[in-house]
Amino acid sequence: MRKLAFAVGVAAVLCASKARAVSLIAETTGGRGLLGLSLLTDIPLVEDRTYLTLCYAGSRGEGLPITHQFCAGVDHAINDQWIASGTVSLSPRSAVKFPITTSYPLITYQSTNSSLGANAVVAYNSDPLSPQQLGFDAGLAVTAYSLPHQWVFTTAAGRTVPYPVKSAFLLARPSLGALWVVNYATELSLRGAYYFYRGDDPATAGRISQAEIDAILSELRAPATSFGTALQTQLADATSEYLYNEAGGRILAADAVSGLAAAPLLFEIRPAIAHRFTSWLRGQLGYGFERYVPGQGYAHVLSTRWTVRPSDSFRFWSALALQLDFLPGSAPRPSGLLTVGAEYTF
């Protein structure tokens, strides 16, 4: 999905050339056990001034149900140089449910995740019509995540006993970006963001803890028996196959420019260079350094994106990201993401 944070190049486009045009954008991303689809439309409310943005993203990680996200926002060109944007997003509750045991006591694991967020951005471009341009943008995104789960025990007598575990945290993400356009054709950009968390530890939020398993075994009165040992192994094996830590909230934002974080982020820095080779071909090369929250490691992301514009009303693109994660206690883990997309303007 196209990130909710603005790039300053968007400000130039909105201020200079978006005359009563409706844009439809579709993009799909796949890789490392992830498949995602995003749709976005820009609808003019006030000619050359105010636009309504509506978007949807659906994604599915390996062994997980489909997660949906809806967003709506307004882009407003204050003048020929300044633009402001506000967006709200909602990811309704997505549930996972699967049995742990097949004999009494029956144990079923259930988890849900949902989020609600808002994002505000202001962007500046020195002169959208000049061959030499300088610009910047600043934004703040705030998202609340809810990641509860529960264990449901059913006895041979048919009695059901729930064991709920609550988990939630708040994420605030300020970001800054700078852009330099040279002779209309070459763009040099630098972006960065920092992540603040409040509430549960984002590195473990939504995950099953050893304390939970111990409490469940105690509830079943099987702490040190052979049954307890077997059940503990069964719990660990079953849950490890299905659980995915979405604390970073990145699964909905994965694309072949930013990659897909393996853990919640602490900060990220992304320099990039783009060049328009002809009126219909544009290429971009970018690098990203991602530092995960303390104790979770870091990642390098190398990306390239190529856009073809055969006409004024249609363009399509393909992008590839190669990512190398350095996580504690494991060898460097390579991965990749491929994105393809298209935009039609009428």
C-alpha cells in the first residue's frame, strides 16, 4: 500500500497539474509469505485545490486470515508551494482460531488484531514549475493497536472456561523528508522517521508468553507430569506455526520500496535517487536502513522501481526490494518483495 506519509514530489504534482482529474491506482505486492493488494482513488472536491482520497488495502501473511485496512483523507493545496493532508485509517478486527488439542480437555486458541490511526502531513515545494526545485515534508502518524487473544478450555462435561489475555499499545511516528529536483529529470531525496511506543512492549505484544503456558498447565493441573510436558510441546509447536507479530503494523504497508520489517521499528533512514530517462520512462534506486527496537536487530533494504508512462492518462510500474535482516541469535536472513501497480487518470 502507498504509504500514508507524503513525499514532497506529490506536492508538486498536486499544485501544478491535477486539474479536475480522478486517479485510480491498483497495486499488488508479494514475497516472504506475504500477499497484498491496495486500491486508491483521488477525487477532486475543489478544482486544483482540494482532493478526497479513499483507499483500501488487504494483505495475508502465511498461516493468517486476510487483514483489511480502510482509509480516507483530504489533500489541500494551500497555495502553489504548500500542501496539507490529513488521513484516518481503520483496520477492523481480524481473527485467528484453531484447536490445540483433539481430546479432553479441548483447548482452542483465538486471537484478534485491529487498529485505528490518523496521519497529518504538510509539504513545501520551492517552485513546482522550475527545473530546479527544493522541497520538504513533515508528518505525524498516530496508531492504536489492539492484539488480544484467549484460550478456551472445554471439559468432558461440556463446561467452557475462557482464559483471556489483553494486549494493546500506541504508536507515534514523526517523519521528515527532503527533495532536490535537478533540471526536471533527476530527483535526490532523503527521508527519515522515528517510532515512539506506549503501552505493552511492541516486540512481544500479541505473542504467547511462557508465563501463559505455565498458567494454562497449572489450570489443567498438569505442571510437571508427562501429560504436562507433552501438552507444553504441543502448545509451542502449534502456536509457532500460526502466530505472527504485527506489533510494527508494517504488514499493511509492505511494498517493494520499503520492504517488510521483521520486528517493530525504532527508526529508519531512506536516501534515494530517481531519474527520468525519457518522457515515458523513469527509474529509481533507493536504500533503507531500519533499526528495530532494542534487542531485535536491524535490516538493510536495497530497492529499485521503474515506471512506464505510455500516455498522459495511464502509467504502470514494477519495483523490487532485496532485504537482509540481522536478528539476534540467528544468521543474516535474506528476503525479497516484488510490487507491480498501475494508475489510470480520467
